[in-house]
Amino acid sequence: MHKLLIFLVMPPEVTRRYGELVSGLFPGVRVEVVRTREEAETAIVDADILMTFGVMMTDRILANARRLKWVHALGTGVDGIVDQPSLPPNVTVTSTRGIHGVPMTEATISIHIRNSTATFVDMLGSPGMQQMLLIQRRVAHVWVSISGQQVS
């Protein structure tokens, strides 16, 4: 039976939930969850798989790994893992790369839309008047800068 070590420096209720979810999905894998570097240094000795965030890792943890075959970084990067001198060269390292792509894109676009709309509405008044005011100013050759000062 393979052993998965989950190493997370997080509150017990969070680490317990990780363990429960993974155990439920993979009943043939023995799951052990640890919360300190000291616990990880001991528990990794017979672990085949390690799940953690790179920032939580130390070289001493990997130096104790005897059976390790796979490390999965729960974040999008693998720094803190691949740069450890004791990482055996035959260990596969993966990450959760790409997890933030769509949500970050949507958040960025919505912020830009909100900011451009708010500035436009604040500058010109109510939305119903915006187009009419722009047309009137264009016909009169009146150009107004963003600050509201007339430009000659």
C-alpha cells in the first residue's frame, strides 16, 4: 500500500479535512497528515507521495525521504521543492499550475469594466445623459480632459 504524506502548516480542522477528502477518494492509499516540519521529517521516511506547499519545505525533510517517488505542490509553483539539494533526481514533481487562470482573468476584466464605467459616469453624470453630452460637445468643438478642465 502506498503512503501519501500531506504536510500543511495550517489549522487542525483544515489539515484534517484534506486528509478526509483524499482518503475518501483513494481508499487504497494510506494517508498521513502532519502540521510541523519536525513531524514531516519523521513521517516522510516511508512516504511514497508528498503533498505540500513549497514554502513549507526544508531540505532536512527531503533528506529523510527513502521511498519518495512523487511530490505534488499544492500551489502553482514548485519553488521551495525543486531547489532543495536533497530532492532525489528520480522524484517526479508536479504542481497545481493553471488553477488561477480563469478566476484571475475574470476578476481583472470585471475590475477594469467597473473602474472605466465608474470614471465615465462620474465624469459625465447619469448614464442617460452621457451620449447626448458627448455629441453636444463634439458638435461645439468643446474638448474636456479627464480632470474636467476645458482644453483649448
